[in-house]
Amino acid sequence: MKKTHFICQNCGYESARWLGRCPNCGEWNSLVEEELPTKKATRSTPAPSLATRPVPLNDVALEKTARILTGIGELDRVLGGGVVPGSLLLLGGEPGIGKSTLLLQVCNTLARRGIRILYVTGEESPEQVRLRAARLGKVPAELFVLATVEVEEVLGAVEEVKPGLLVIDSIQTLATSTLASAPGSVAQVRECTAQLLRLAKSRRLTTFIIGHVTKFGAIAGPKTLEHMVDTVLYFEGETNLNYRLVRAVKNRYGSTNEIGVFEMTESGLKEVQNPSEFFLSGRRLDVSGSAVVATLEGTRPLLVEIQALAAPTPFTLPQRVATGFDIRRLALLLCILERRAGIATTSKDIFLNIAGGIKLNEPAVDLGIVAALASALRNTPLPSDIVLFGEVGLAGEIRSVSRTESRITEAARLGFKRILLPERSPQLKKTDLKLVPVDTLTTALKVLGLKR
């Protein structure tokens, strides 16, 4: 008799019986019945071969691997200087965000260099892929396309074409005949990824896998999928805005502290060489609630506009709405603003927005957030030539942050004249900007003309 269990298709939670709601992620009607794999017959343990015997770590030879440049500078930055041959990379993002477009641009660039590419599509026909490729430029001869949902056919095509790069679009459409579950199920996604991993490592075949995300923002399928691959990239951004961000959340061959910024155009994704100017475009200088903060995305400094709005509330409990910022951190900063600076917030609805759709979670933006909130509550515009950064403590003190020099350099490059920064910042080099050090929130508000 075949044994079955139930797996949540949203998070991978396993249960011996069906449940209406997943206890792990809270999703309703997401548990699907799947057969348990049969146990393999026990075999005697073979003697380890010469290649699998343990060796001293000092005797392991180090080989410097030449990375493959994708030709897209922002993507190479995120990957740590290019793609490592034989690596398995997972690119996740919402439908329509531009995942297929980005990888097709990479394929076009590498194929023009003579690298043979195999593009596997399970969601579109070859004609649809051809139309998109033509929109991005001339289609190179070394770019091959295969429309299939069978992983065994993919393995056979790799043996025939012998590509230098393999792209799977997407992993949710692939299935293997060894499992009876439907394509996109947790078991199928996990098994297909495992087969692609063995293929990538045995043939040193660089493989990109496209994965969709759930409504919670995680890549669909089990969390073990992210543990199996070498690099996990998230493609972020609003589909109704032109900008896109590529962020590495896991990278065995480089740092996870880098982002790539792109602009979606009719001819594909275009690199944004000056992200700060891009995020500040369209900023008004004569309105209250607007502040410019210097933040860091990885090692790259960015200037971003903070927008705040305050209005009398008709409700007993005022609203607190934040876009691109942690709502709990917003509540904490509002409490500090009221208790340490004496600016009342309990009778106002507060709305906070990070312009451009970017998400900020660095403590260094606290001072800019508080200044924008105070400006909105006082209905007084902030000086237009000033940039702020600093962490705000519960006692109202302004704490120092890292990479102060790079933040100041970025502000000077865009023409700002003054910097409001923590008083206990490290020794700084001489600069043409006017540095205004502050030690408390009250002092900062007085400098900005917001303290009565």
C-alpha cells in the first residue's frame, strides 16, 4: 500500500493528515496530498574510492576560477564580479517584474561572445521567446531555445547542444517522471532542482533558475530550495514603476551586501549608473514632510527622499501607514518624537512613504524619518540643501553610523551644501560641505527650525 503525506505548497510544511490551514505560514487550503518515496533496498557500504577519501585540508589545491562577465555591470556587481562556472543561481521575483527579460539580455550578450546558450521555457512558446529576444536586439546564432516541462528532456538537450549556460524559465513548470505529483508541487520543485544541481556540478555548467514568489514575498516552493543553490537573487520593484532592484540574499561566491539598479524601458532593462539622482528626480523643495537621507545599500551609498504626511484623525485610534519602512519602527520613532521632543502625534493620522518604492531598513535613516515626521506635524518645510543620517536612540540621542565618509561624498556629488550627522562620528576628512554635528534629537530639530 502506498503511503502519502500532505505538503504545504506555499512553505513546504509536511503533515501526516490534511489540514485546512497550514500551521507554519497560515495559508488556507494549501496542503496537497503527495506520495511518500519508497525506501530503497539497503546495500552494503562500499569502500571509499580514492576521490572520496578524506584528505588533509592543507593538501587541497586552490584553483583560481575565472568568472564569466555577463556584460551587465549592475548584475556583475551583485554577483561579486561575474558568474562562477558550474554555479547554480536562483532568480526570484513577482510575475511580470522582468526576470525573463533580464536573463534573456544576459543570454544575448554571452551568445554574441560565442558562448552557446540553452534557454528552456515551460511557460511560453519558442515564438514568444523569439519576439522578446528580437525586441532586445539582434538574436545571436548561439542562442538555442527548448520548450518543454520534462526535466529528462532538458538533460537530453544538454547532452545534444552542450551549452556553456543553461536557463530554466521557470522551475515551477518543470516535472520529473519519477514523481506522480503535479508540476509546481513542493516535491517536484525539490527533485527537479536536485537534478539540475547534479548536472551543473558534474558538467561545470552554469545554470540560472527562475522562480516565482508567494504573496508573502518568498520564493515559491520549500525553503530547502534556497539552500540547494549557490546564489539567490531577488528581483524587486513595483510593476507600475520603471525602476527595478536586484538584490543578493545568498551568495557563496561573493558578498550579499550589493544591489543592482535597473530601469525598465521598451527595449529591455537599462542600467542606472546614478541611482541617487534617479530616486531624487521629481522632488519638490517647498513642501513640508520631505527629507533627504543618506543610506547604504550594500557598499553603495544612496540618497533617498522620505515623504511624510500628517492630518487630524476622525478615528479614536489614529492610523499609522508606512510604505517601504517597518511599521513597528515607525511607531517607535513617533513615540520618541513625542516623549523626547514634545511634538504631539497621538491626534494625527501619520503616513510615511519612501519615494521611488525602495525599501529601507538601515538604522541610519532614523534621523531623516524623524525630521520628515516633525516637518509634516509642524507643517514647516525643511531646508532643501541638507542631507541627514544617524540612528535615533530611545533616550533621544543621535548615535553614530558606519561609512560616514561615503555618505558625505555622495551628498557632495549631488550638490547638497550641508550634512546633519551624529556628533560622535569618526574623524572625517576635510570637505567643502558644511558638517552640522548633533548629539540629541532636540538639538537636531532646533537646527532644522522645527523646535518651538
